[in-house]
Amino acid sequence: MYIRERVTGSTFSRTIRKQDGGVSVYLLLILVALFLFHILLIDIVRYRMVHSESEAAARSAGRSVMSNFHTGLLKYGLFGMSGSESESSSVIRNTLEKSPSVPRGMTLFDTALQQSQFAVDPLYHLGDHHVFRKQVLEKMKYLAGIEFAREITQKVYQGKQQIAQAQQFAEMSKRMEQLLRKRDAELERAWNTAQALVHSALSKADKDEISDGDMRIVQRRLDNLKQQLKDAEQTNDLLIKEMNRPVSNGRRNPAEDEIIPHVSILPSTYFGLYKAKAGSIVSLLGSVKNKLRNDSDPEDVQRARDKLNEFADEWLAAKSKEEEKRRREMSQVQQLQADERNKMDREIKKVGELWKDGCMPSGTASYMNLLQAYKKLEGENGLYSKYKQYNLHQTSGGMSELNSDDAQSFGLQSLTMLNRITELAEAARDEVFVNEFALTFFTHRTWDKMRYPVRVHPNIGDRAGHVLKNQEAEYILYGLPDCTLNLSAAHTEVFALRMALRTVESLAQPKKAALGSPLLVLLAAMAEAAQQANTDTIKLLSGENVDLPFLRGVTMNYKDHLRLFYLLHSDDASVLSRMQALIELNTTADLMKHYSAVRVHVKIQPQLWLLDSIKPIETEAIVSY
């Protein structure tokens, strides 16, 4: 029994000896696993940190690239960096090398950066209208508030009622003049027919026998006369209807109230009496015919003839005086209208002399430079064509429809233009800021003559060094390929606008209303307005301010008038392309190669302990102005 116990005890002892250090090994395995797990966690953290730092480095690199903007464009309030790949790559490499993610001694995380691991792609160049317009609006919202931009349009808008009344009077005058002339022509034809009727009746009455055919001839003349009088009566009714036409705003122009009582309106009895008298001629001729056919006593026949002759002579004498008076009054009115048109025409022709000083630079070299500049802008492959083709828009420009060859049409069109401006002045739009950009950063005819210039910044646009001297805003507005065309268009519209404003003023105190011709009243007002408009235009071109006729104490300068014309011809596409062309002409900076945003792509291989073969980190950042 003892021996068995020894054996058993010896076995247990050996078993215990074989298990010595097992706990240590177990703990060691656990520690190794924990150590590897922590290394993995550290690598993951380091990976995320490298990723975060690479994003920051990419944004920093992008900002560094964007800081390399063109200083010439900055004078126009525009930001655009050159798209040169070599310059951008150099800037990015310098930025990334200074980034915390690049090893510099003892660091928490290391990365390896190689030349092929980054790239830069420029985005959204300034040649694109959307990009260019966005920067223009952003600049002008700070530089010129909407209240400033709409100041002059609101000045004109305050006179909207007077302008609308003048426009209505002008349209009414034109319609009434057409009706008056139409009625006069119809009465003239009726009078000629009446005379032919009388002469025919008298010649038939002297015959020994009056046939039925003779009577039919006379009757046809009478029927023609009645139809002509009916036409004249209908025209007369239209005149009455025109005079009683209701006005849109409930109020008439003072000239309208003054002239209407003097307009010649024929009473309905006039036409009835006219027809009755003419019918009596035919009836008396019929009496002579009946007496001849019945073989009446020759003395009875002669008395019938005498009665016809007496009635015809009396009627013709009275009617001749009436018609002579009508002709004389119409001739007088037409002569006065012609005189007023001639006055207007002389004033309109003076406008052509006003633009010449602006297109005569000193010296032959300066003039050739001007021609060369317009060739670069508007040539077959000019700068404007380049930006127009890229942005895919139609060309627009040119001045308003103003027929300077016809003084009356010119005056009526100027009123229409003024009325259109007041309608556009009601709402403020982004185009107002675009227009202000053109008038702020580019030259115009009087920009260096203004007595009280607004100094926003001493170096805005560096306008003194621009190629197109004192005519850029006019070129942007009208887009014509020559200095004389652009300035003459501007001066013609300035004159037309001033003439329209002065016409509104003159119609408040109408002249020559007693002659009964609304058109004559209008032409007299326009002739007086044209003379005043020329004086105003000369002052404006010399840099002076002129009054806004119907608002006391309110003045306008040349730039204010251009503001109205920009509003009238507002077409962003062509205006933006011309501004882009001028900026490139003045700065030599191709806007299609200057970008407002950049995309930086960075590829970095982090140096990790456990995950050394992990794929590189690729990050991308887009930075814009």
C-alpha cells in the first residue's frame, strides 16, 4: 500500500513540474496580441491624422495657388489666377513640403511625398459669363448700393405721369392729324364732284331735249357725291370719338384740354344740308326735262332754266367761300407744321457736330492707335468675337430707333423712348449693378470733366491708361466698330432724351392751340424743345449738370443719361463680352486663362508601422475666390 502511494505521489509531482511557466506564456501571448492591437489602433489613428492633414495641406496649397492672382485684373475688382501648370506645381510643392504631414525630424506621423503625387486643375475661367458676372455683382454690391444705382432712374420715374400724358397726347395728335387730313381729302373730292355735278346739270339744261341718259349721268354724279359725303361724315364721327376717348390714368395732358375745343368738328346738319342742296340741283334739272318733254311754253322752260341757274350760282358762290376758307385754314396749318419741322430739323442736324471732338486724338500716332484698338476689338477674329463665340450669344447693340432724317418721326420716337425708360425704371435688377460696373471701371465721354466725381478708389481701373480714351462705356453700350459711330449714337440719344423731356415741359403750356391742329401744337412744343435740348447737350458734354425739367432742384449729368441708356438697351450677354474684350485689351490678360477656382489633388503614402502596404491617401480640395 505504501509503495502505490509513492508512485502516485511521484506522478503528481512530475505533472506539476511540467506545468511550470504556463501562466507566463499565456500572459505573454495576451500581451503580444494587445501590443499588436494597439499598434494597429495607433496606425489607424495616424492614418486618419495623415488624411486630415493632407486635406488641410491640399486646401492650403489651393489658397497659395489662388493668391497668385493677376494684379491688373484686381484694378477692375476681379480675381483671376494664371492657369500656368509649372507655376501652380511649384507653389503647391512648396506648400506641401511645409505641411505638418511631411517628416521633419521626430514627428508623430511621417509621409512620403513625391512629385507625381499631386496635381492641380484650374476651374471656371473669367471668360465665362457666369463667372465674370458673379464677380461683377459681388464687387458692385459693396461698391455701389442699389439705392445709388437706382438714383437717376427714380428721378425720371417721379415724372412718369407727365411723361405718360405727353406720350398719350403725341399718339392722339398723330391719329387726329390723320383723321383731319383724311376728312379734308374727302371733302375736297366731294367739292370737286359737286362742281362737276352743277356744271353737268347746267350744260344739260341748255339742250333742246334732255334724255334719260343725260339724267342718269347727272344722277350718278349725285350718287358719287353722297358716298363721298358719307365717307367724310364717318371720318368726322371718328374725330369726335377720338376727342372723347378715355385716358388710361384718368387725366389728360394740359395741351389736350387746351386744343380740343379748337378742333374743327362739322355738325351732322352740315352733311345733310350738303346732300339736300346737291339733290335740289338734280330735281331742278328734272323739272326742266319735264317741261321740254311736255312741250311747255318756252317761257316756262326758260323760267325753269333760270331757276336752276340762280339756285346753282347762289349755292356755288356760298359753297366756294366755305371751301376756300377750309382750304386756306388747312394750308395755313400745314405751312406752320412745315415751319416747325424745319426748325426741328435744323436743331437735329447740329447734333452731328457734337461728337467730333471725342474722336480726334492728338497726333497721327494716337489716331492710328485708336483705329488699331477697334480692329483688335471688333475685327473678324477680334476679342469681342472670341468671348461671344465662347458664351454662344447673339450680338446686340446700336442705338434706339431714331429716324433723324424725319424731324417729326424723331420727336415722336424720342417720346416713346422716354416713356419706355420710365417703365423700365420701376424695378431694380442685377443688370443695374452690371451697368454700374461699366460706368465705374471704364471711361466715358465726360469721366474726366465731371465737377464732382465720386472717388471710390484712386486706382479703380487705372482709367487714365486705357486704350479707348473717353469712349469705353459708349462702346460697351452700342458695340459699334468705330469711335464716331459710338459717340454719335450716344450724343443722338442724349439729344433725343433731352428733347423728349423738354417736350413734356413745353406741352404744359401749349402754343398755337387756337388753330385747331393737335399735331401743330405738338410740333411747336417739339421745335422749342429741340432748341433747348441742344443747349442741354452742349452743357452735358462739357461735364455740367442740367435740370430735369418737370422736377425742381433735380439735376442730371452725362453719366446719368448713360445710366438710362444702359437700362434701355440692357442685354447682359453682349455687354459682358465687350467688357471682357476691353479688359483684355487694357491688361493683356486673356480672361480665358485666368481662373476663379482651382482643384488640388494630393496623393500621399503614409509611413505606418503595421499597415505599411496600405494604399496611398488621395484627397481633393476645391478653392475659389
